[in-house]
Amino acid sequence: MAFTLPDLPYAFNALEPHVDARTMEIHHDKHHAAYVNNLNTALQGTEHEGKSLEELLANIGKLPPAVRNNGGGHWNHTMFWEIMSPDGGGEPTGDLASQINKDFGSFDEMKKQFGQAGVTRFGSGWAWLCADDKGNLSISSTPNQDNPLMDVADKKGRPILCLDVWEHAYYLNYQNRRPDYISAWWNVVNWKEVAKRFK
């Protein structure tokens, strides 16, 4: 079964003014669509055709770069759309909030460290908040379209929050001001979805 581009869970303009409609349209309809198409092309006729995305990512070190780049691009963006919402922002509650306080001291400290992971990622990549098997949280960043599920990741974990810091995610609105984009992005984080992934 070939991979397909998931629909956005909201309208292109739903995250404005923090993420503009034109960026969302290009990001979803062009960039994400290209990852899906290129992934299907890279897998066609190979022994890996029909495997789940998670199976591919777990063994990505043994697969061609086209599968790594496009498989990661598809998985990362699918999650990215889901952890944002027009009703986002604020702070997490319940078990997730307690775990953040336990592992980082405070929500503000977690935001600071996560933002720093995004700001200091050289070139293109992602910032991640991950949980381990015991529910402990950690922050990391990956280059390009890599993610913490990959066997090649420096820091592995189960992602519950991710931030795209490729320039195509923010350049139309923020130009080279990546820190401003990250600061605004907290206003659209869907903490209910993040909490669901944490559970």
C-alpha cells in the first residue's frame, strides 16, 4: 500500500498570525507531498515496499538515503501538523505538566531548552521532546529529516512534541529570524495531542 499525504487537520489560515496561510499551503501541499511521492518512488519494486513507516525508520541505517530523507520527512510532518492547533498555546496540564516539572524544573525551563535546541540546530532540522520507556522526558535535535525513532539517531526516544526548523517552515513570514518563529510557535502547540502521545 503506497503512502498518502494526510489532510491538514485545519485550514491553511487557521494558525495565523503565528504561522501564515501561504507558508502552510506550500509546506503541506508542496514539501510534504514531495516527501510522500519520493518515498513511494524510492520503495517501489523493493523488498521494503509495504512496510510501515515505523518499520522503515527503525532500520533506516540499512536503507538508501532517499528512503531516510523522504520517510523521515513524511513521518515528521505528519506529526507536526497534529501537534499544532488553532486552539493551541497555554501550558500542559495533568501528568505531562508534572513530568515536565520533574525533568526540567519548570515549564518555562523546558520551553527555554527546547527553543535552544531549535535555534542552535545548524542548517535544517528538527527539535524534539521525547519520552523514554519509563516516561522520562528529554530534549534533542536532529539534522535534515532525521528523527529519534531512527536507528541512526544520536538520542533515541518516543517523540511527543516536534518543531520544524527548516527555513521553508518560517521564511516567508520570519525571514532569518528563527528565534521569533519559535517564540510565536508556542501559541499554536496542541497540548492535548502532546499529552495523548505522552500517555
